[in-house]
Amino acid sequence: MNFSRAAKCNFQFLYNRLSTASVTQSGHGYATWACRVPCIADYKEVNASLASSSTARQMFMRSFSAEVSASEQMNLIKLLRERTSAPIKEVKSALVACNWDIETAQTALRKKGVALASKKSSRSATEGLLALAQNDNKAAVIELNCETDFVARNEIFQYLALSLAKIALSVESSAEQVSTPFSLASEYLEGLKVNLDHPKLSGEATVQSVITEVAAMVGENVKLRRGYTISKTSNGVISSYLHTSPQPGLGRLAGILTLEVEDENTPLDALARVGSELAMHIVAAKPLFISREDVSSEALESERDILKSQVRLQHFYTIIFSIQVLVGLV
């Protein structure tokens, strides 16, 4: 007990104190000579064996004293926090449980985070971002959801969204899918491999495992909802627009379209500018259908009823106004 109580003292000082202490008193009133005699003998043997090796002596002192200075503790907490983005309370608890071994603590946090992420997978995720990736011939957009707008502004979440959009862009499309939107199922995307290069996310892994790891970091349910790709024809362009964009390639609303021309001499730059304006208009108008063929008979009948009601109401107000004019009220 005396040894553990004086763990932060110099080992030689502690050894001399134990060797010269009285038989019946330890200085704290709870240690006895009976519990100290074998320990002192052990210390003498260990002290003699470690006298020739300073490295081994330091290891011995570290293992028995578990002495980590306050500044070193803060540095370890900061470093592990940067690696994992876990809450500071969880970071410190993991380091204390692992005797301030940062590698072991990081592994423990990852295991705990994956377990917590699996529990949160059933929670509703209605916030998030759209991520767009585009090249000269093709564009891809994915929707990555989370629970709060706060996480949607997180740098790791945004990096993941952009990385998934690049993965969707790399998916090969068949000849029949050119110039028509092609839906990518979330289950298909989650099974693909992604190679990440980020201080907190690196290496190759499946999309599903990376999403689970990010969910553990941010403490919320993160879900890949859907993805789409569209390709252009030889005489066409792809235009896009992102609304409420926190950084290039990300937004809350997105419009993507392809324009094609019959005349090969038409300047494509002008066509691209027109496409960008149209994409912005699509986002503002929020159309329910892409083409006339997509309009269902129920939706068409509903719009007819609305227009008829508006005409009847307008006709009624016209009659009222005419009566007021005749009687001299207007």
C-alpha cells in the first residue's frame, strides 16, 4: 500500500523510504512490516538486476508507477481525438482503461463505435447532402443522409459524400443508358470498394464499412439512400446545378440534364450555359415528371380539376364585378 501510494515518487527514493521505515508505522497508519518485508526483498533484487540497464529500469518504473504527466495526458487525448473524432469523454475513458496506450485505445474506440453505430441504424436520417461528380461524358449524384444538419456540415461527412459520388461515377453504364438517368441501388454501391486518403479515413474498404465507421465518428445514423448516373451523347453536353452548396460538388438540391444538338458545328460552350440555366430553373420549379409520357392519368385529371375550379372562381368574381359596375358601386 505504501508503494502504491507513493507511485509518483522516484523509484530510488521510494526504495530508501521503504528500507528505513519503522517496523510498526508506514506514515499512513495502514501498512505493517509483515506486508513490507517480502516486497522490500523483491525490490532489492529488482534494483540490482536493473542497475546495469537504464532502458529496462525505465520500463520497470513505468509499469509499476503508471506515471503519465498531465501534459502528456492532454497530448494523448488530443491526438486520439484527432484520429477518431470521438467525444473527449470517450477518448479519455479509453486511454485510462488501456493504461494510456494510444494504439490499444484507438482499437477499443473503433470496436465500441461500430457497436453503437449498429444500434443507431434504425433511427430516422432525414438530413444530409447530395454529392455530384462529373466528367466530360458523364455525371453521377448520390444522396447521403444523417440525422441532423450539424453532422451534414461535418468535414468527414462531406468528404465521404464526395468519395461516394466518385465511386458512382466510375460505375460502367451500358449503351442503352446513355442520355437517360440510370438508378444505382444503395445495396449495390455499399458492396463496392473505396480507397480513401484522409487523416481520419484511409485505406481500402467497402462502402458499407466506411459508412459504419463515419457513423461511429459523428455519433449519428449515416445512410446511403440512392444514386443516379447520366451520360451524354456525342453531340451533347451535361449541365448541372447545386443549390445551398457548402463546397464544390455538394448541395441540398441538385439539377442535372443533358442537351444534344443535330448540328455538329453548334458551339458546345453556349449549349452548356443554356443547360446550366435550365438546371437552375428545374431546381426552382421542382417538376414532378421528366417528360410528358411520365405523367399519370390520375395526376392529369387532378390538374384538370384544379384548373376548372380556378376558371369557375374567376368567372364568379367577374360576374360580381360586372354587377357592381351596373349599380354604380364601383
